[in-house]
Amino acid sequence: MKKSMQIRSTVRDSGVLELSLLETEVQEPGADEVVLRVDATPINPSDLGLLLSLADMSAARIEQRDGESILSAPISPDRRQSLAARFNKSLPVGNEGAGQVVAAGSSDAAQALLGKTVAVLGGAMYSQYRCVPARACLELPEGVSAKDGASCFVNPLTALGMVETMKLENHRGLVHTAAASNLGQMLVKLCRADSVLLVNIVRSDAQAELLRNLGAEYVCNSSAASFTDDLTAALSATNATVAFDAIGGGHLASQILTAMERVASRNPAPENRYGSTTHKQVYSYGMLDTSPTIVDRTYGMAWGIGGWLLTAFIARVGPEKAQALQQRVAREITSTFASHYTDEISLAQALQVDIAQRYHRKATGEKFLICPHK
């Protein structure tokens, strides 16, 4: 039976995160399963919650235990209780990845994938090999490498999900924060291709220039003194009334709603004493800022702030629509949905303190790709 190295994350009840490499046995595929040699798997922000578990990575260090190197980092007492359900459990990590199918079960669907390069959203992808259901595999087009297809699901489907949510809820345009990220750049290209009006919020002039070079028309720098006026002007031009916020904490969601209300209430009806009747919505889908979300309530009564999750969106639209979206991603994985990586690392390198501290920062423009056989 084939052996596989795999990254595991454990939260001890003493309040310590431990990351380790564990050798596991790869199970033989069942009739409708395949064994994937994982050649590339990204570190997405959505992976970090399970991988790093709110630990203080500035205090991370390497411990030697039974001849193995373990990365450990403390978790503050105020954050431990929320992690109680996973105390002392060694959990595999990694949402998605891609590679070659090296073994297949007896079913026609499984055998058809043998030798093919596929992408998988299957969990436990920070592994050298994974046994997964054949139906979980997305066959990549001829000539598309595992590195090209490693980020086939989370970011592309999130970008498509934002646009589809906008349409489902009858909004005319959308706002996106932390917009210079890999996901943000995809969204710019997607909205241009589909003629969707998009307002991008970034934190620097360099990030604004990056998006304009991709063809973004409305870009607002939240660090500029003119941010409120710039955002209001962009919302006026686009009539965008739904925002997808990767930041989470602080005042930004409230600032967006306030600017939306300024636009919506420019010509108020006399009876609208409580603000405009235009519904304004902010969906939080990330936690780049883990501080509380501050709601200032300066935008009437027709507004909402809530969470947005890719899995919930897929359940909302159903399997047929989700499959159509995945097929579009496969067709456009080297164009609209292309990902760019600043570093390619091995499984062992992902457990080095300096590298873990870098991907923990979630810095704009930095994205890590794990190559398990590196």
C-alpha cells in the first residue's frame, strides 16, 4: 500500500497549536474512487482557520519530538474556548488541489479518469496522495497543468458566486474589498467579461494601479483622504447596492452602507423619514481584520450585514448550476480564473516558522502554492 506524507494541525487543550508532518497509508480506491497524486495545492485564506487556528504566529517556534520537527504557537486564553471542539484532535488540512490520477476503481467513471490531470475540492489536500470519489474530480482541459488547475474551486467559484448572488437578489452592481487579491483580480476580469459593474476597494495607490492595468474602471483607495467622496461617486455611477467584504472587522462595512445611502437618498420621497427604501447589503466573507465589525447606523432602515459562504451559495443554486459554473472555470482556468503564486514550497517548508509567518500575514499579492512532491 502506498505511503503519503500529510500536514496535520492539532490544537492542544493547553492552548498550543501544533503543525506536524504525518506519514499515512493511502487506501485502495473503491469502485467509484480514484487515487490522486497531489502535485499542487494552494494556501488560501479559507485554509488558515483550520491550519493556524487563531494562534499567535509571532511567537511560533520549532520543537523536536521523537526525532520530528513540530511547529508550535500559543493561542491566547480568550480564543481557546471557541476551539474546544477540536482540542487534541489531529486534523488534515487543505481544501483544494490538483494532480494526476494514478489509480482508479472498477467503475467506468473512475477508469475514465486514470492518467488524467484533475482538480479536486476534497479536503486534506496538503498530502502527497489522496483517495477521493471520482465524482469530486474536475478533469482539466488538455495542456492545463496541475499548477494551473490547483486553485480551480475556492477563488473562481467565490468570484462567480458573488456575481450570481448579485443577480439573484436583483442588485445592479457590486462592491468588493481587498480587491487587489488573487480573487479580486479574477473578479475584475470576470466582471469585464460579463459586463457587470464593479467597485473595487483597495488600500494603496499601487494596488489601485494594478487593478486599473487589468481594466478596472472604478477603484477606490480606502487610505486616501478623498475615500468617502470617491466611493460615493463610484456607487452613483454603478448603482451598486451589494458589497462582498473580505476585511470583516472595523468600520469599512459601515462606511460602504453609508455611501450607498448617500446615493440612494439624494432624491428622497417626503414620506421616507427613515431613509431610503433601497435595500443595501454587505456580505462578510473573510476575516482579514479579526476585530469586531462596527455598525454606525447612518443609513436608514433598509440595510443588512451578514455572512456569505461558498458552500452555502452552492447549496442555494443547486448541483446543476454549480456544475455549469465549474465547467466554466475549467474552460477559463488559464485566462479569467488564472492564479498567480509568489512562492512554491514543499510540505516541510510549509512548517518552517519564517514561511508560516509569511502566509499567516495574508499580504496582498502574496500567495503560496504547496507542491507536495517538491
